[in-house]
Amino acid sequence: MFVTLLFYAFATVLVGAALGVVLSRNPVHAALFLVLAFFTSAALWLLLEAEFLGIVLVLVYVGAVMVLFLFVVMMLDVNVAQLREGLTRHAPLGALVAGIMIVEIVYVVWVRELGGTLGPMPAASVASVSNTKALGAVLYTDYALPFQLAAVVLLVAIVAAIVLTMRKRPGYRQQDIAAQVAVRREDRVRIVKVDPAGRP
């Protein structure tokens, strides 16, 4: 009973945070709402006894991806008014997708309430078995190549974000490394002889 109450509490916060992401007028506030949504999703994973997925959701998405999002949002000159113009245009498609998801969730809950199953139920976890160890063994043996490809894709995304933020803007100063290396003493230092007595 207590686990059910926790689930509904976290689910309510998650739905509110998701609405805050979509409806927030400030991009930074939307990103912070997304951080809250990730934290509540991690709590739901913990309730499902998937500790590894919950910790990875916090460490990877909140600790790395969201920091990158915040940097991109704050460094890029985002025109919020222009982004808001397409919100009403895509509202029917968003409402359709949301309706389909609601129907699927209601169907799953309805089938479970009637005692039916949607497929083979997973076996209950044993206290002596670590799902983190089992997932790591599968990840670094059977799925080692896709794991490395995902790392390369993330690296490309980071480089792309840096390139977007380093575009030329008015008033932006950029270093000329070749000119700094080729500088001579005569170009930078001028020795002036001063009379110590102060005579003109």
C-alpha cells in the first residue's frame, strides 16, 4: 500500500514537471523542470527495483546531458517568441500522441485489474543477485560495439554543441595563435630612458 502511494505521488510530480517543460515560458525554467522530471523518473525506477537504471538516469541525464542543455540554452540566443509560434501549429499532433499514450496506459491498467497478463511476467528478483552486475556483463560482452557507437554519437553531439556556441557574433574576439607565436620583442616592448633628476 505504501509503495502504491509513493508511485502515485511520484507520478503526479512527474506529470506536473512534464507539463512545466512544455508550458514554461523561460527555456532555463523548462530545463529545470526537465531535471525534476528525471529525478522523479529515477524514483519510479527505484520502486520497480531497477536501481541501475535509476542511478544512470540521475548521473547521465541530470549530471551530464542536462548541464549540456543548460549551457546550450544560455549561450545560444534563443528567440522564445519565435519558438512559441509553432506551439499551436503542432498542438493537434501532440494531443493525438498524448491521447494514444493515455489509451495504452488505461488498457494496461484495465487488463491488470481484470487479472490478465500482457505477456510473461518477469521472475521476482533474488536478494543475492545483482541486476547491475548482470546488466554490466551483458553490456560489455554482447553489446560492446553498440555501447562504443553510442559513446561516439555522444562525443559528436558535444562537439556540435561547442561549434554552435562558438559561432561568430558581433563584438566577439577570437585569438590568433599564429600571430601570438610570431610576435617579436620589438613589437611589444619599448625602452624609454628617463632622466632621474627630472630635468627637461
